[in-house]
Amino acid sequence: MPPMLWLLLQVAAPALGFYFSISCPSGNQCQQALLSGNDILLYCNSSGAHWYYLFTRGEKGTLTSLTNISNMEIMPEGSLLIKDPLPSQTGLYHCWNNNDRQVVQYEIDFQDVATLHVTHKGLGQRPLENQTLHLGGEELIFTRWEPWQDCNHCEGPGERKRLGYCYIEEHLEEAMPCWLYLGDVQVWSSRLRPELQVEACHVQCTNNTQLKMNYVIFDSFRLDEETEFVWLSCPLGSIYRPVNWRANDTPLTWESQLSGRYFTTFLDPSTGGRQLQVFQPAIYRCFVQQELVAQFNPTANPETLEAQWRENEAQWQEARKTPRGRADFVLKGLKLVLLVGTILALLGALLKFIRPSPGRKSILVLMVK
């Protein structure tokens, strides 16, 4: 993605809304499997809180104050924001208040999203089967599924997804997320991986909007000249939320992608479709929790603009060669045609590109290259 577009997305996303968060009752210790590469907020209701961590994968360490880790930030209200977490950051996270008392503790397993196993029920694709691991006993590796997310579209065909995390269970022991269980034990198995499953859905629309945000128009993007594609990123999108993309009002579905029927776009599984790789210009719109949050308009093709400029130049040169009286008439005619064409183009752009939903406002972001 061009640097300018990335910059605009980084600026716009925080202004638009919030990060996906998990919480734990005060004074408790909570265990949670999550996915690497996807931002997460660990909730702690204690202004001025101090966070300590202990990573459990690799070399053993001690509980350390969280002050200089580049992808982590303590928010003003006390919560911990972890951007693009790494599998190696699996471990314990402690939130302490100003009185040096622990408020909450998280045990987090950031499972490697690069190994995500993706299936679609409508295509007959099956999830991973249980498997036995031998580490001195017979440990069972299985997938613990999260609830289905909401359908990503209403009043028409849509899709919904659910995440499944790798868990290991010993006989008569409580199951644990795989890498919290294994710690620094070096083991390899193709079964030690998280899952993403998708299925078709059809629901009625409701007025219970959750985001209540204005949407942004990014104007404009163009394909990279060398790679001939560009990445678009949906603000507020997350692998933990329903995301839906449309190209010129045509839905882009996981079913089409996983069946190999669509080759002009690619929904990135590691972000749950938050990022979209496009190979041809179109008007792309993304929806989060069924709400329009962003529209991406393509820039005009330079070759097309140059050809149009050459055509206009040729017409002007032809007009200059015409006798004086007739030339004035031709010039006035050309000016009138250009004026009408400009007005029609502007009206078309307003109707085609902006077209806000009822009761919704848009924010125009103009890209300057």
C-alpha cells in the first residue's frame, strides 16, 4: 500500500473508534487464547496503573515492569493496548494500581496467526481433528471454538465466522491453551494451530447499531506499478468482528475466495478480512458489524488522463486552423461541451461515490500524491 494511504489509515482509525478488548473481574486471574498480529486491549480499570509481564515461551525470566516494549501502550484509564502481538509475547500480564496492589492478572496465549487453518462449511471443508500428543503421557490436542460472530450482512446473503483455539488437555486436568501449556517445551506438530471457520447466514436488519460512527472516504488509491496490486485496510475491522467488503456493490465472500472462483481480490485470513488485496480499480466499501465505515475510490488512470488530454489538445489545434468566424463558433461550442461535461462528471461523482446512507455522515479524506 502506498505510504500516503497507510498514513491516512493510521490517522483515521483511532479517530473513528475503539480497539477490541477483553476483560477480567477485578481481583481475578483470567486465561485467554488470542491470535497474534491482531490488536487487543487488556482491560484494567485503574487510572495510572502499572503493568508487569512474564513471557513464558523461550528462556525463563522474571516479572518485569512494562515500560519499553514498542508494541505495548498503557492507556490513560489503565488498560493495556497491545498492537500486532507476537507469539513470543505469550505469557502473564499483571495490572497493579497506584497502591501496589494487583487489580487483575491475564494469562494470554497469542497463537500464531500465520498457521491459521481456514475452512468454509458451505464448501464441505472440515476443521482439524483431535490428535494425541506424547510428552510423557497422552495429552489430547483439540480446538475450543468461540461463539459464532454476528452475520456480516443483513437483508441478504451474508457470512459469519468463528475462531477456534488450540487447547491441550491432560487426563483429569483442566484444558489449557496450547502454548501456555507447553511453555518453553520444544515440540512440533501440525495440529498445534488455531482455526477460522466460515458459514453462510441470512438475517433481518435491525436498528441496533453498535458503532454509531461516521464513515470515511479515502480518495484516492491506485495500484502499485511494480506489483500491480494494493492493500486496503478497513478501519475498525478486526478478526474478532464481522467484516464485509463490496467492490462496486458486489459482495466479496470467503466462499468465492476459498473455492477459487474469484481472483481480482484477496481477503487476508490473518486479519479476518480487515485487509483486502485488490488487483483492479473499483469502488471498494467495507462494513464492520453491518455498518459502512469506509469507502475507497480509485484514482483516474494516468494513461487515460493523458489520452484525454491529447484528444482535447488535438481539438483545440484543429479549432485554431479553422477560419476566424467559424473558429469562434467552434471554440464556443467546445467550451460549452467541456463545461457541460465537467458539470455532469461532478454530478456523477457526487451520486456514485459519496451517496451517504440515510442518517449517516461521511468524512472525505483527499489523497495527494
